[in-house]
Amino acid sequence: MITVLQRVRQARVEVAGEIIGQIDQGLLVLLCAEQGDSDKLADKLLAKILKLRIFSDEAGKMNRSVQDIGGGLLVVSQFTLAADTKGGNRPSFTGAAAPDEGRRLYEYFVEKARAAHPIVQTGQFAADMQVHLVNDGPVTIPITMRDV
């Protein structure tokens, strides 16, 4: 699985002009399932995201997690994170999970996130979404999870 985390002051996702997910302070989680990914890998990624200390403490050091600050998660599927640009000017997305499996893993990740964290909002799988955010810092962290 590949994810890009963006520490945000606020973020929202719109589909067809309607807000479908929105958080205040927290993490925008852009999530891509790759071929061969598993539930176990999704569990490991979620645990990493929830414990990652990228929010400032009183001394201004990145020492707090999204759980520590009571922030939200806005989870948005983004298969384009699997882009392979080695072969020319048009990216290939063959490394991304097939749509049915990508949806299953995305929904699994969201279900587990909701069970583990009180504030979880989402985008809409396979929709044309507009993502609005105020990046805090900016802090943007890419995470690539391979075999567990």
C-alpha cells in the first residue's frame, strides 16, 4: 500500500459540488492499494498512521500523533499513487490493485480506522473528487508499505 499523509488544519472532499467528507485539524490520508496487498498490510499501515508523531507538542517539536491531539482522518482513495513513469510520458497504473480489490481494501482500511479512531471521514471510491485542504507546516509524509 502507498499513502501520502498531509498534516492539515482542515480538509474536505467534494463530489459533484457536495461535501461528502470533512475534518478540522488532523491528517488527509491519500491511499492506494497495490497488487498483492492484504488486510494484514492495511492493519500495519493504519497502526503506523495512528501512532506517527508528526504534530507539535508545547515545545514545537513533532512529538504527538493524530490520536494524541484528537485530530481527524480524512481517507481518500487515490490509485494514481501507483503511477509508474519510467516508460515515457504517460504514466502506467498497472501496479495498482484491480478496482474490485482496491475498493475492498479501501473499505477494509476505513472500517478498521473507524473502529480505532473517533473521527474518520472519507472520499468516495472511484469518484471524480475535489480535495480541498490547508496543509499545516507544510508537513507531507509519503509511506510505502511492502511485504509485512
